[in-house]
Amino acid sequence: MIDKLKVINFLQDFECAKLNQLQILYGDSKNNFKDILNGNLVSKKGDIFVYNTGKINNNMLVALDILCKYKGRYIKFYRGYEPISISFLSKENLIYHIIVADEETQKGVVKLINYPTSLPKADRLILAFPSREEIENIDCEIPFLYTTYPDFKIINNE
């Protein structure tokens, strides 16, 4: 049985998550997580659970989709500060930052990535952009994986 309070605290930190993301992250594919809807802390909009002081954050949903793909390869993860959505420590003791850009922020995110001193220390970056156009503008010293969403097609794999 999954601790209801852990899931609520997770949603408080990350604002929102899809049902399938919670199922993957908590290792319970049959759980519908309806028990966290009791009270006024969490609401559900379609298949997305939202902490009541938060909103649906599409960039965070993309970052959580990426984190789910790394399930079993990380020791711990936590929410980052803009532009970093999520950071995680891998089993190989490497720090990864998941950075998601949208149409409005992609130029600014590229500038930040190109000057890694503006980012907290990381061994690898996972960059998610809505299109493949920005990869030519990235000149980053940190090894990175560039993917497009919503299809999560990997453009490079440095």
C-alpha cells in the first residue's frame, strides 16, 4: 500500500502529475490514486492530479515523462529551479538535470545552457524542446541528450 501522504507531498512539490506517471514512479500500475482526492489538497482534471495551490504545468508533465523513462536508473530526484525542472542522482553517481523549454522560453533556455556557470553543477543534461530547431544553437560543455516532445524523439545522444 502506497503512503497517501507521500503522494500528496510529491504533488505539493511538483504541482501536478498524470495518473500513469504516479503509477510508474510509485511502482503500482493498478492504483488509481483516488484515495488522495479525499479532502481539499488534491484535485483531478482528466488524468492529471493537481495540488490545489498549483496548476497544470505542462513543462513539469514533460519532465516527469522523462523521469519515468529513467525509472530504475536513479537513486533520488528532486524539483529544480528554473530552467531546471527536475534533477536526479543516477546509480552511477552522476547528476542529471532535466530541462524543458516551450515555444516562449526556448531561446532563453539555450542561452542559459550555453553558459553552464549559470546552472547548478551537473554531469549530464536532458533537454526537451518542442522542435529540433534549437539543437544547432546549443554549444554546451556538459554532455546532453536532446529530445523533442510530445513524441520524445531523441535528436542526439552525447
